[in-house]
Amino acid sequence: QVQLVESGGGLVQPGGSLRLSCAASGNIGSIYVVGWYRQAPGKQRELVARITSGGSATYADSVKGRFTISRDNTKITAYLQMNSLKPEDTAVYYCNLDGRFWGRGTQVTVSS
């Protein structure tokens, strides 16, 4: 019944930008932490950014200064603004809610 859908991924050249969205529906209730994760082929899934209901954000060192996470608590929607993208950012990006709910992911490919 719970649906969590990521969108906004695609193919972009190095230095470009993308904005990912995470839209949730169903019997989810209140969410304390929203996290964006990514997984590249052959690598472990890693936390990219997370934000609490109070607006406190944390970023992986690899994306600091380039990515910005935000959320709309009323809509239970989260965003990840990605600027100055690099080839190493290529991965499937997943949204996670309180460690309980996962989306199916959206592919981000950074290539010339």
C-alpha cells in the first residue's frame, strides 16, 4: 500500500545539475528522517544526505558544497538538488524514510 517514488534522474554531462524528488503516499505517518542513498555498480550503498523533520541536514564529504537536501513535511516529499555533477556521482539514487521505506530508485548518469 505504501508507495515511495523517486524521479528526476537522467543523463547529464559533467558539471551539470539535476533535481531528484521523492514522493510518498499511503499509510506512512509522520517521518523523522529522510535520507538519500546511492549505489553504483560493484559498490556498497552509501548515504548521500539526510534531513530531519526539524531541518537539520547532513551530507557525505563527497557531495558537500554541491548537493542540497530539502523536504516538505506536509506533503511528505523530499528533494535532492545536485549541482556540479561528476562522473563518480553516477549511481542509482534511493529515497529512504526513517529506515523503513524505500523507493525503487532513479538512475543518475554523469557522462560526456
